[in-house]
Amino acid sequence: MQNQREYRYYDLVMAGFVTVLLCSNLIGPAKIAQAFGITFGAGVLFFPFSYIFGDCLTEVYGYKRARRVVWAGFGALIFASVMTQIVLAFPPAPGWPHQAAYETALGSTWRIALASLIAFWAGEFVNSYVLAKIKLWMEGRHLFVRTIGSTIAGQLIDSLLFYTLAFYGNWSTEQLLLVMASNYAIKVLWEALMTPFTYLIVGFLKKREHEDVYDRDTNFTPFSLRT
């Protein structure tokens, strides 16, 4: 059983994770961007940062503490989704001209919101599980292998679930697969490019926290908040 001690930066990393998650899900999806001939949701540029935070949490503090952060993010997303729908449902004051803009920017169907929640939950837990297992398998060597490898697995599950649940039947199969593949590739590439940044954060946290958890006896069920 891991010792129950206080950490200086754990709460800050959790706050960073939840902040990036909320912003990328609430701000990014409303805009469809294009660069170098590739069309993608603007949120895809920032959502991978949540995986970087997730990697750092699992690598330094272990799967069980990362699991608590995933649930915190999941709860924050649910609250944000419910709050958004309630705010949009209130009738605007007479003369207030921005209701349509609010609905365009923040409104989403229940199907897309639910797909986002399910995909995030599954993808983050796959990411954390794979990273923890690779760390054990490689005995802590080659951090980049587990950060990129876990992202490949986690983002694959995330992309498959989100685009299938959100758009299957509304988009053509060709369009669905094209957008899914392009967004998945961008997320994985972005994670790979951010590897030096991940190394810096992990190194800083391990040194300052005097912690480097190996999940040898961990129960990897996602349905627990125990540490």
C-alpha cells in the first residue's frame, strides 16, 4: 500500500489537467479550423495537453492517484455540460441580442456531449493503464516509449468512441473515417512533439516530490477513488 503523504504539486497538476480538459471541450469544438490542407476541430490543438498531464500524474504519482484526477475531470465535464444547457435554456432578457451566438458557440446535442464524456473517460483510463504497465515492463527506462505508446492507445480509444458515438449515421462513413484519422494523427503527433516538455515536468516533479511510483501491486479497476 502506498504511503499516504502530502505532495506539494499534485493538486496543481490536477488543476492544470481539469483546466485544459474543460477549455479544450468547451472552447475548441465550436470552431472548425484548417491548416496545411487539413480540416480539424480547433480543440484538438489543446486537448492532448490533458494526456501530457495524465502521463505526468501516472509516471510520478502512480495509477491510483491519476485515477482520482480522471474522475475529477469527468465530474467537471458533467457539471460544465449541465450548466451550459441550463444557461442556454433560460430565456434571454428583452433586447439582449447574443442568444443565437451563445447557442452556436456553446450549444451541442446531447449525443455529442455524451460521446465526449464516454470517450474521455475510456481514453484517459487506457492511457494511464498502458503507461503504468509499460513502466513496469521496461523497469522505468525510456520514458518516451510509455508516454507516446500510452497516447497511441488512449487516443485511439478516445477517437473511435467519440466520432462513432457522436456522428455515426449523420456523416458518411468516408467523412467519419477521414476526420477520425486526421484528428487522431494530430493528437499523437502533438504528444510526440511535446516529449521534451513532458520530460521536463516529470523530472521536476520527481525531484521535488521525491516520488516515482511503480504500480506493482495496484488494482487497476477504474471504479475506485482509493489511493
